[in-house]
Amino acid sequence: NPTPAPGQGLFLGVVAVYAGMLLMLRGWYDIVRICSWHPGVPVSRLVPVFAAWVLPLLVIAPLFSRDVYSYAGQGALVTFHIDPYHYGPGVLGASRFNLLAGPLWANTPSPYGPTFLSLDGFATQLSGHHILADLILLRLLSVLGVVLLVAGLPVLARHAGKDPAAAVVLGAGSPLVLATLVGGAHNDALMACLLAAGLAAWRRSRPVAAPLL
């Protein structure tokens, strides 16, 4: 059998990723049109569609970004009681928690708040310092963020007199959101969901829960 040319697998992978994104965009556009033409579609009808789009993103390598590898390295720092605001993952030495993040971020302190770093460290501890398990847990945190965003958006949409399903499709179900937050396992998903939950709590007259969220 002939040996594949160097980079051929990478090229095919890139083509497959962008072809999949185009297919998602086409399906998403159709759903946007349906929600525009037929207001009142139950949000529960959209959940199976989004689940079908998210499932493949759970089992692939991080898309378009290496940030999640930096999260893993910073989580490891937390578990070793090393201040991530003063040191980067480079102090971990020749560890996958350092090397996967890349040399650019090896000596970069964390820009993230203590809430995320606490969750980050807990995920690393729960994984037993196994890098693959840690990456899976960090991605699941992003999925949780998107799920909570889907739960919070209908409340805000109803208060604004807008269609809840359309708000969910535009705010949480777009291929850009799913590929970035779930595919890239970005911690912005947690920020977005807490923001939406806080605003929804305020609209439901929860003056204590809203600012806490």
C-alpha cells in the first residue's frame, strides 16, 4: 500500500470539518426560517436537533483553539497549590499539562477568575491528573454552560415579547456558538450561561440570586 503524503490526513480533516460546518449552517438556516414563519414552536422540539449537532463535537479534538489545553495546565497548577496568577503551566516541566498548551502559553499566567479556576482545579483532581479525562470534563463544563443558556434564554425572550424558540436558535443553537463553545471547549460558555441565568433571575424578581449569578 502506498504511504500517504505528509499532511494529507490533516488536509482531509480540515475539509471534513468545514464541510460539516456548512451542513450545520444550512440546517440552522432552515430552522431560523421555520421559527420566523411559525412563531410559537416549542423549545423542546429543538432540543433533539441541537443534541444531534452536539454529540459529534463531544468526541473530537478541540476545534479552532488550544485554549482548553491551557485550562488543563492551569487546573493542574491549582491542584499542586501553585498560584496560576503568578506562574504558567511551564513550571510543570515536561508534562502533557504543559506541552499540549504550546510554548506560547507555557509561561503565561491565568487571566481567568477564581470561580473558573476552582472548577478547573476540581476537574483536574477528579480526573486523577489524566489529561484526556481532564479535557473531557472541561468540555462537559462547556456543554453544561450551553444547556443552562438554552434554559435561560426563553425567560428573557418572553419578557421582551419575543419568540422563545427563535431566541434559543439564534443565541445558543447557531453553529458558531456550538463549534466555539462546545467544539473548542471554551470557558466562555460558563460566563454566558451565568450571565443569562442572572438576567433571568432578575426578570423573575430574584434580587439576591441575580447578582450572585
